[in-house]
Amino acid sequence: MNNKDYYKILGINCTASDSEIKKAYRRLAKKYHPDVSKEVNAEARFKEVNEAYEVLSHKEKRAEYDAFGSASRAYQSAGDSRSRQTGDTGFGSFSNFGSSGYSNIFDDLFGNGFAGGFNQQGKPKPQNQNATIHVDLEDVFHGSRQSIRLPNGSHVQVKIPAGIESGKKIRLAGKGINGGDLLLKVKINPHKQFKLDGKDILIQVPITPWEATLGTDLTVPTLAGSVKLKIPANTQSGKKMRLKGRGLKGNPPGHQYIIIHIHTPPANTDDEVNAYKMMKNTFSSWNPRDDNYS
């Protein structure tokens, strides 16, 4: 038999008003939310707080609880059935999510999770909910599925469409507050090699002065695998070379741009210094600033 004192769990007395119940719930739910709380018993306390609020925030359930106590089969049956069918905790989801092993989509803790009010029956109104989901560039290039955990403990699979751009939103119908929609704003994480510009992918490739002057064949990375690229003779630093259709998918698709950057080797030995002196004498009539300042 369940003999929990829901008023004690929320830290209120039995004459508490609806607003006092709601205020106590907000405070404790924030304190014990498993994704942010450092309390050792956070998950268990979080479940107790939601269970208490499920009863005390509902006019009819609270009246029955006050009359018969927490062992009442009627409210237990109704609450358990509702929880199994919807995964609801009584007031709905929070405005952020995340846990170890799942996508971290923290956005604005409790920023919009309690603003929707109640309908005429005293039940919380459905609200659309906004959050941010952080994804890697590879996930966006190939398309992927990610698992996220909702505050009620349930998991949901989110499809990341191939080619979706940063800032776009993914709608999960019915996964927001009290049956509203969950709107996930996509944020693409910075990549160690590539830079994203809309649907185009940029990468800077370093080459030596002799490769730039004489021309060479290079192997360059793309998100779909490495490709061979011919660097023509007399290539200048800053030159952009396009790999058509190698950007994000779309209609039309993006491209990948190779940005050439010429690296000059240091001269640390006499032979290396003499090599530069020889170049200076050989190209004594050429000055790269002539075109810029003449």
C-alpha cells in the first residue's frame, strides 16, 4: 500500500492554494531534475515530486486524496494508467533535456515549461516547446538518427535529415509540454577540419611553394571520403578550387571548396638559407607588391 504524504513531499501544508502547489513543484522539480541535480537521490526524489504534483494539482484527485489518503485505488489506477499511456508526469515536459549517452539538447532550463496555464477542467494546456539539439557535421551530411531522453524517462528517436542547415527546426508532434509539439532547433557543432557556409563546405589545404609553382596531385579529405585533386602550376595562395556537389545535400546541393594556402618552410641551416638567397637572386626582377601598389 502506498502511504506517501504528498503534502510533505512538496513541503507544503494541506491548505495550500493551487499557486502554492505549483510554486513548490517548480522549485523542487528544478532542484531534483536528474539532468542537472547533484543530489545523490535526485532521480527518486524527482519521481516523488512529480507523483505528488500529479495528484495535488488535479482538483478531483486532490479531493479524493484528502478524503481517502494515498491508498485510494481510484486515483492510483487513474494515475498509473495515464502515466503508462502518455509518459506524462502531471504538468508536462521541461524546456530542456539531455543525459549521458544521449544527445545533449539543453536550451533554457525551465524557460518556457510552466507558462501555458490551465484549461477549464483544471488541466495544464498543451504547449509547444522549444529546445536546441547539437549535431555533428557528419550527421547532417549523411543524415542520422539520435536518441534523446525526455524528463519523464522515455526515449525518443530524432531523425536528422541529410542536408538540414543550422538554425532549421525539427518538429516532434505531441512531445512537448502536455501534448504540445517539441520544436528542436538544429545547431551544428564546429568541425576540426571543415567550415560550413550555408550548404557549402570549406577546407583550407596547405601546400609548399614548389608544389604551388610546379603543380602537383594531392589527396584531399571530403565528408564522403578522400579524393584526388590536381593543383595546377603557378597556383597562388588563396585560390579556391571547387568539388562540385560535395557539400550538403539539397536542391541544388552544396559544393566543397578547397582553399589553397602556401606554407613557406623555415630556414634553419646554412643550406636552407643559401637556397633562399639563390631564389632571391634568381627572381630579383619580380616584386609581388608591384601589382598592389603601382
